[in-house]
Amino acid sequence: MPGVSVVIPTWNGLELLQEFLPSVLKACHCYTENGNPVQVIIVDDASIDATGEWLLSQGFRPAAGGQPRPSSPGGSSLHLDLIKNETNAGFGVSCNRGFRLAAHRLVLLLNNDVRISPVAIGELARHFDDREVFAVHCQVFDMVIGRLIGAGTLARFSRGFIRVHQSYVSTDSCPKSGIPFYSAFAGGGAAMFDRTTFETLGGFDELLSPYYWEDVELSYRAWKRGYKVLYEPAAIAKHRISSTISKLDRSAVRIIQQRNRLIFHWVHLHDPLLLGSHLIWLILLAVTAPIRLQPWFLISVFKAIAALPGVLRRRGQERQAAKVTDRAVFSIFDQLRNDPGIFQYDRYRELLDRGVAPTISALSTDD
């Protein structure tokens, strides 16, 4: 099996690392049992708590000169590296820095509030024999209530927007049609990426800093460049949702989230008819925002417009680089949506009503 670098960005997350990092290290040791090398990189995004000091006490060492420590022949198969940002840069920038310092081709990107099952790394890594695979994400559960929150996702275009949050599960090991478990996007909290392809694509778009929509945008970029994103239900993760984002002002977060959603569309929606539909719906939503008691939506629109010079530059780059049309991407998921072995859903209640809701038995409470 190939070597794996695990990248975990963190900001003032000492308590979260103390709680969740042990399960990650356990999975790393499980993967190294057969001699597979693993590197763990913590990217400290200018935390003001004692994150750095605690990590040093746990065996992490600063990446000297901006580079991870080289592996020594016959030495440990597990290397622990620490990177500290001088200023708070946000999720995408921190992840990009971690990827640049990764020593291995495969990079497992995790939030600092995620536990993974001992076999998760191996289950994800086995898909990358196919060089067209860009990313594979875990099956993710809410660790508090045990509810499935991260399954396969389906992309489609509806009412002026690219919709990527309709989910699906399968009771079989693969869809009945033989189509792989494709997914619209690999969530940045528990997914593995091919670092070479990540670098070819340009990494997370820093235009979306400080947070939200980076993983959706990067995955859609990969689909349009001809790569694949997969879902691996045998790789289990438990997530304490929004442990870091919840510390921030909710109204500000909502404005940034919607701004980035608009930027994503303006960069990637190249089909003229679909773009026209998007603009009509956008105008309608903007005009009715006060009536719908959503004045914050207008702030998001203005902030997205303010970023137009960078957006148009990125749009031009992606139009040149794209190999697959928007409609061709959606058709891939239409095939999966029509597979008789797939159960698609918008609300978790639908899984319960059909009796097909997966459980977290594969990840014990002790992990």
C-alpha cells in the first residue's frame, strides 16, 4: 500500500486534538503494521491556546525550514510534523500548506474534531490504483446522536443552482448497475486525496477564504477536468459538527457561506443556458430577499460582486482547463440516481422510514 500523509488543520483546538487525535494515531499505527509509511501533519493556524506546546509534548516536531523531517532508513514508519502559521489564514490556505509539505502521494485530510475507524486509511487508499480517482471520502456520522451525516452525494442543476447535497446509500457493496460509488464532492473533514492531482488542480481556491465551499469547488473542478470523486462506506468517521465554526459569529458565517456559493457558480457554470437560469434566479432571490426576511443575502451578493476581478480570472482559467461540460457531469449522477440499488434522500427521516439508515457499529465508542 502507498504511503499516506494525514493533514489536520486546527485553530484554537487544543481540547479537540486531545480528544480526537488518539483515534487518528491508532488508525495510522494500524496502517503502518505492514510497513506502510504514514506522516501526520498538524497545521496550527495561529492558535492562541497551548496547541503547539501540547503537540510538541506528544512527539510532534516543527517542520524545519518549511520541510517535513525526512524518513530515516530502518526508522519509525510514523512521522509527526507540526506547521504553525504566523497569522490566521483560514481553512483552505492551511490545507494547501499542509499538502505542500506532505511527503506521500496520498493525503488524508481531517478536521480536528473527527474520529476515524482503525481500518479507514486502508479502505480509502485502495481506490487510488485508478489514477483517475482524485478523492475518496468516508461515511460520516454525528458522534453525539449517531446519525448519518456524510454519505454519497449526487449533483444536479435545479432552480438556477448546482445542488450537491442530495445524498444516497446502498444496501449492497456496489450499485446494481456496476457504476462506482461516485460522489459530487469529498468533504474536507474526512477524505483522502491524490496529492499529485491536487497540485495539478491548484489546491483549494484561496478566493474562498477563510472557509466554506472549498471542498465542493475543488471536487467540481476535478470532475470537470475528467477526474473522479468516490464514496467509501467502509471507511467510518465520527464528527462533532462545526466545533470550530460554532465559535464564530453565525450571521457573518452565513454571509461568507452564501458569498462563496455564488463565487463557485460564477467560476464554474460555463453552460450558457444554465448560467442564464442562474442569473435570473439570483436576481429574483436578491429582489425578494427583504420580503423573505433575508437581508443578509444581499450582503453576500455584494461581497461576491466585490470579488469579481478574481472570479473572472479564475473563470477564464477553468473554461480553458475543463474537459467535461456541466451537463456531462450532471449526467454521471443521473445514471447513479437511476440505479435500482441506490436509495437517494434529502432528509435523514427518509432513511429511517425505509429502514435503511446505516449504523456506526464499525466504530466503537472507545476509538
